[in-house]
Amino acid sequence: MRRSLLNWCGCIAHPLERTEMCGIIGLFNVAGRTVAEQAVGEAMNAAIWHRGPDGGGVYRDEQAMLGMRRLAIIDVQGGQQP
């Protein structure tokens, strides 16, 4: 793959397409998340910051971690995630 199609995080970027979009990450371990998995989840959420600099959130419990980033394009004022 041509290097010019990759951005700083290694994501494929088509030169003719708009790439603005929100992002979501998730981890799940039936046996329970480890400290290492917690660090991976936090790194994953940080890596998608460019997907949504307008907001974000994280949910954690003993088995799962979900993260999201919001890019405000539509309903900028009222579109916040709960």
C-alpha cells in the first residue's frame, strides 16, 4: 500500500473521500479485564481522538470497556451522547 494513503495512525485514507466521522472502541473479556487490557483500551480511545474532538466518553465494568469520540457535524448543540 502506498504510504501516502496512510495517515499518522496507519489508517487508510482515500484521497477523494471525506473522512470526518465519530469513533467507537470496545474490549470484552468474560474472565474480567486485566490492567494491561485497561491500558490497551485507553490507548485505543486516545488513538481515535481525531475522529471526534468535540466530545467523548468511556464506560467500564469488570468485563467490558467501551469508548467513543464525537465529531459534531449534525445537531451540533443538541447531539451530545448520554
